[in-house]
Amino acid sequence: NRRLQEMLSSMCSARGARLCPTDERFCVDNGAMIAQAGWEMLRAGHVTPLSQSGITQR
């Protein structure tokens, strides 16, 4: 995460933007973040049919 933030900060600086990263205390569980994003998308009515999701079972 730290290296990614360094790269993003450099890219933002080159474009006159400011990076506002999330506090590391809240960046510990990618599964929870993905689930939250999915929940928010569902609540907003953004639904992707499984046949169009590109997901395959292993």
C-alpha cells in the first residue's frame, strides 16, 4: 500500500492534484472493502448479471 501511495502521489503532483489517502488503520481488510463497494453499488441499483461479470468458479 505504501508504494502504491508513493506512485499515486507522484502522479497527482505531476498533474497538479493532491492525493488524500485513507488512514492505514482503515486499510486492513480488502475483502471488507470489496463487500462494502458491492453493497453500495447494489443499493444504487448497479447490478451486473452473473453471465456478464467475467467471474468463473475454480
